[in-house]
Amino acid sequence: MDMDDCLTRQIDEIEALSAIYGEEWCVVDEGNRIYCIAISDEKKPPACQVCLQVLFPENYPNTSSPLFQVNASWLKEEERGQVEEDLNQICKDNIGESVIYLMVEKLREFIEKKSEQIQSEDTTESAKELGEEEEEEVTETETEDAVQYQIDSNDDVEAEVPEIHHAEPLTDRRSTFQGHLAKVTNVQQVKAVLSELLQNRKIANATHNILAYRIYCENRNTFREDCDDDGETAAGGRLLHLLQILDVRNVMVVVSRWYGGILLGPDRFKHINNAARNVLQDNGYIEKKDEKTKTKHTKHKKTR
């Protein structure tokens, strides 16, 4: 009877949310009770947008809280942590109640503040640029660094697209993961490869295209590296960490994930990691297990 009451209350809440938010409300998987709502500021086009994905457990709202995931590639880790903490607190404070509306409005409040902050920073930066009439003197080394950065960050510089390699897809509970790899020596090639990948409609329609790259700057004996979560919290950082652990260089890896409607929890990071390892291994960046065993056996044989 309790389950019947939960289901009735869920249906009532869904109908109310759909009426309130209209096209912003989206049904991801009706059977598994997964829904999504896009929340943005009032600007045209919006400066900030967040996607809140929620899953209703069977005993929500009577005795449990909804499971949720906040997706926004522009969110800093500290900000994401604070947002998730605030939403969890709403759930704890309102056990037995329907809380999605409260969660959405809390997110909207955060977005409005963030949007105002961005606008204020942009205004300050514009005023600063207008007020700067004299250029600062720079050392020869600083000039070289500035020129190098200008070259690396110039979107107009055309780069030849390196060969792109694709691994076999992995599938778990209807979610699919596939790794893509290219050898790169500068940031322009990273951008060119990503642009080329997104020309593929299937890849462009992936729920997430998580990216990490690691480029060795021989003249400075340093690495230029970066990553992008593309809305999958912390996934880019984990992918970059994998490249660092394996000590691979001059390579970029993109892992596409097509969400299948069932939340995978921490398993999604395992699959992203495996998809990346597969494409790295297929292209010789990681020694295969059987080759390692063979090498060890050969060395052992020689010592004897």
C-alpha cells in the first residue's frame, strides 16, 4: 500500500513539474523514473545553464530522497561541491515531502547569482582594457612565453588534423562508452581533432565527450595538459590522471558516452577509464599484458 501511495505522489509531482516548467522538463526514461530539467538564467542567450537529472526510488517521497546528478561543464569543483551539498541538505530537511521543486529553485537561485557575478567580472575587465593606455615592459623570456601562448591559443590558426583512432565500444546497462585517440603536438591539433570528431553525428550526439590531452614541451622539459568533463562530473580530471599515471605524451584521448537511461553510479568512471585504456593499448601507448609476460620470460631466460 505504501508503494502505491509513493507512486501516486510521484505521478502528481511529475504532472505539477511538467505544468510549471514546460519544455524545460524532460522525461529521460519513464520506466525507470528518470527525469531531467534544464535550468538557466533569464538572459538571452543564457550565460549559465545547469541540467539537473533525477531518479525517483520506489519509496520516494515517503521514506527516501531522489537520486540526482548536476551537469554543467562550466561549474568549478568547489562550486559543484557546494551546490550538491545544498541540494542534499534540502533532501534531508524534507524527508517525506516532494522536493524536486525546492531543488530546482535552489539551483535557479545559484545560477542567477553566478550570472550576475560573470556579468560584473566582464564589465570590470572591459573597463580595465579601455583604461590601459600604456603597455608594460616585459623581459625577453616573458615575450617568448607570450608569443608561444598566442600561437597556442589562436583559434584562427589552422592545423592539420592528425589521424584519429577508435576503440571498440563498451556497453553496460544500455550505456555505451567508446575511446578515440590522436597523436598531437600542439593545442591547435587538439581543437582540430575534437572538431573533426564532432563532425560525426553519432559522436556529436553523445551525452558526454570527455577529453584529456598531454603534450610534452621538449625545450622547457614540461608538459602542457588539460581536460574537459563535458558535463560528466570529475571525469575529465580522472582521464587526465590516467594519462599522467601511464606517463604517455603527445596524445589526446576522447571518451564518448551515450547514456542509456540507467544511472551507473561510480561504475561509469570505471568504464570511461577502461575505454581510454583500450584505445591507448590498441595504439601502442600501453604494453599489452601478454607482451609484458613474454618480455619478463625472455629476460628471465637470458639471466639463466
